[in-house]
Amino acid sequence: MITVNKLHPLFFGEIVGADLAAEPTEELRQTVQQAMDDHGVCVVRQGQITDEQHIRFARLFGPLELPPGYGSRPRGRMAPELFFAGNLDADGNILPLTPANRNVAKGAERFHADSSFNPLPSKWSMLRGVECPPSDVGGDTLFCDLRSAYDDLPQGTRDRIDSMMGIHDFWKGRAYAGLEVTDEMRARMPMPPVLHPLVRVHENGRKAVFVGGHCVGVEGMGEAEGHALVEQIYDHVTQDKYVHRHQWTPGDIVIWDNRFALHAATPLNSDKHRRDMRRATINESGDEIDAYEYRRRQQATPA
Ligand code: OGA
Ligand code: MN
């Protein structure tokens, strides 16, 4: 029997009693789908599962978005279909807390939607805690509910932003987050900006305001004015009343709908504890490819 509880007044469900180590059932798929429609973010309380079981579960809900360089990644500690979020190097040793390593982590410490800098932003992300540091040294993950935040915007603001397109720019977003961005970094990984609607509509009719760390402006507005507007909305949606803090228990899988919730990492203040977190990412449709390949195919197709 699978049950769903609500852990925050506005959103964030807890799914108890699912067995992801077993062959997935239609009951499991429907229950998780309904819980996600209702809550936008859910934690599946679960014992440890394998990468393959994690991937099999993710694929029930859409094609995987694969990490950059997927085709050339050997099977190391982790299945190459998964993204890594943690403090370990390829051999599984803890990365020391150097300024350079802290710099890289900074981007995820602003609230963001995964891959919103890509032409095809991620639908859901499923992050699994394999090894989780104790909460008092950091590493909790924060979530905010973009649907309630939209509902609470003044009517005038809602009317004004309804048909606006947000500009999502990976490098500019990183720079605004305080990361030092060099020309060399931009050249190695070119990420031209993309546009997404500032207001997104769920199948059930609920609307959400789609901002976050990668959203740096508004199409057709001056740079400063557009940036000020999306920052003002960012400040609104990240108010405490819309935020839930998740403290990780090993085995937890947190699923978030990137269209209706933002998330943020919190700093890890110790390199004495291992953090091994693995993420399966799901697209709305299309082939299982990485985002670079998606861009390449788009550019190769005549308009
Ligand atoms: C992610 C992410 C935050 C965290 O996996 O996309 O932003 O706390 N993770 O690891
Ligand atoms: Mn993320």
C-alpha cells in the first residue's frame, strides 16, 4: 500500500511504501504521477536502490535527458545516464573545500530550474541520496513552490507578465550568482541564451511563474530593466513561506517538477563527510540525448 503525505502547507509530498527495487507497477506510476500533479515536489522514502533501478523508475515518466558527453563516458562508480551532485571525484575521493571547488558549487546555491538554459528545459529531476552528510554540516536542499507564488502575485503583475518571454543564459546566470566566468570557460562550453515563457501552465490549469538562477532578463526589455523585473519576481517566489527545506536520509529520492518548483543547494561546510547524490533527469518528449546534441540537431534543421 502506497500512501502520500504532505510535508508543507502549500506543496511537497512524501510517498511512503513504494518498492522501487521491484518491477514497477501501474499503481506505482499512477500514484507518483498524481502526487507530483498535486504537490510539484515529492520525496520517495525508500531503502537504497541501484542506479539501474533508479533509471528504470525515471523512465516511467519520460525520456531521460542525458549528461553532456554521455556517449564518451565510461561506466565508472556511477551509471553514465545519471548526473552527479556531491563532493566526490571520479575515483570516489572527497574533493577538498578549496576556493575553486566552492566556486563551482555556487551556481546551484541560487534557486534554479534544471537545464532551463537549454532549448528543452528538463521536465522532472529525481535526485537520490546515496551518501548524505549530516544536516548540521550543510547539504540540505531547498525547494520553492512557483504555483502558490504565482497565485499570490498582484493581478496587475500577473497581467503584465502573462505573455512575456524570459531570457535564460547559463553563463550570465553563473556570473550573477557570484561565479568567476572566464572567456575560456565560455569558449569551452558555448551556451547561447534561450527563451521560455515567464508564465507556464500546468495540464490542470494552474499557472507558475518561471524564473530562477538562469533567467536573467525579459525579451524586448532593456537589460537592466529586464534583470530588475526577474530579480523582483525571484525575491517574491523565494520568500520563506514558499520554501521547504529537505534534510536528506540516505535512500531518499526527491522528485521535482522543474516547471513548477525551483530548488537550491545549501553550502557544504566540511570536507570530512561524503556527499554522493545522483540525479536522473526526465524530458517532456523526444529522444534520449544530451542537451548539446539537442542543440546541434536543432541548428542542423533548416527553419
Ligand atoms: C541538482 C541540484 C542540489 C543539491 O541536482 O540539480 O541542484 O542539493 N542539487 O544537490
Ligand atoms: Mn539543480
